[in-house]
Amino acid sequence: MATDATILEQFVLSREISPWGRFRRSLWSFIRHKPLGSICALIVIALIAMALFPGAFSRGVNPDVGVLSDRLHGPSTSHWMGTDQNGRDMWARIMYGARTSIIIGFGVVAVATILATILGILSGYFSGWIDTVVQRIVDIGIALPGLVFVILFVVSLQQLDVRLRIILSVGLLIAVGSSRIIRGAAIAAKENQYVEAARVLGASDMRIVFRHVLPNVVAIIIVSASIQIGAAILIESALAFLGYGVQPPVASWGRMLNDAQLQIQNHFYLAVFPGLAIFLTVYSFNMLGDALRDVLDPRLRGSR
């Protein structure tokens, strides 16, 4: 009885805690159990702040305007990361390059998440001929050579802004693979007894999907999205490096690597700093997604 009383007391106390109190407890638990994920979360927050307010971090320096007399100067107190071949401040360009990467990264994930969720739940819940048709479309998408598809898409639709072209093409590419994961979760969710009970009671398919199936796959969607942002930023950087991304003078980390090729032997910092920015961004999103996976999926808690 004492044990039952203790459990009841803890339940009552947990109900009395305000939403802000529960958030603080959850946040502290995440920091305590996932220190690397917490550090990466801070980096991600800093990157988002840079994307929203690049001017506040660039010390007011215009990233697109350079002084030829200052070209190819190494890191110094006046130019923390040196200057490029056009005399532009590398620190300012890194800050403004974060905006390009974050906008495209989040845009890609938004498109991919919406499409993958629709395809995955349609295929997993309804099965039958719907599942067959959707999976054949997914098979075709997975079989496509990814980078070639994205380049062809970007080159073909010249009337659209290049960032929108990248978001749509990479979003489609990522969505087909992610839909398979969501499909598996949807199949498992629809086999639960409460779903069968809801169906027997006369609940419509749409009600079951939104009230019972979708909430069971939300955790997988969140984790998948957090990891996909890093992949999307990496693809955007690769496209910019190849010359198919945003065009000059817009700052882009991949474009900065492309511009550094001719000067890299004598001025290695031109490639080091944008390369570190790409690495740190992709690593932070991946580690944050890994930590969220462990927290949101009960089967993985305590496995690390």
C-alpha cells in the first residue's frame, strides 16, 4: 500500500506542476542525460540566430563589398577570418552564408516532411492498391541518381528562384526515402487494439489517422526532420560548390569553397573556414537528431 500511495502522490504532484515547470524539468533532464546533444542544440540555436540577424554578427560589414587593397589578407584583429580574393571579409560572408544554408535546409525539410508524411501514412494505413502504387513511385524515386536529378531540376526551371528550385528538388529526393520509415510506423500504429476499437465504434478513416496513427509517428517525423536538415545543407553546399547553387554575390559556404580552389595552396584559410562551418552545422544537426531519437523513442532510452 505504501508503494501505491507513493505512486499516487507523485502523480498528484506531477499534475500540480505548471507547463513551464514541466518544460524546465524536461529541459534539465535532456541537458543532464544528453550533454553532447545539448551543446549541439546551442550551436543550432546560434546558427538560426545568425540566419535571422546576420548583420548583428557580422559587425556591420557588408559581405558583398570588398576593398581590393585588402584582398587575400590572413586572419587578423580587423578581419577575424581574413579576406578573399575580392577583399571581402570572410567572417561576414560566413555569417551571411548561414542564412542561405538555414533557409534552404529548413525549406527542404518542410517539403520533405509534408510529402513523406502524406505518402507514408497513405501507404501504411490504407495498404492494398494504394500501397502498391505509392511504393512503386517511391521505388522510382529511390532509384534515381540523386545529385543528377537535383542538378537537372535546378537547371530546367530557370523561371523560379534558385533557392526555391533547390528546396523543391532536394525535398522531393529526401521525401521518397523518409516515406518508407513513416510507412513502417503507420503499419505498426494501425495494428494497435485501440485503433481496432475506434474502427468498430464507427470512427472514420480520417479521424483514426489524425487521432491515433499520426500522433504515433510524430516522434519519428521530428527525429527524421532534425537529421535531414544536416543532409539538406550538405547537398546545398555541394550544389553551390559545383556552380548550381545560389549565384554571386550572394554568400554561400559551398560557393566560398568553389572560389577558394585557385588560392588554396597559398591561402588555405579560404577553404578551412567555410569547410568548418559546413562540418559544424551538419554535425550539430545530426547529433541533435540522434539525442532527440533517444529521448523520444522509449525503446532506445538508456541504450547509450
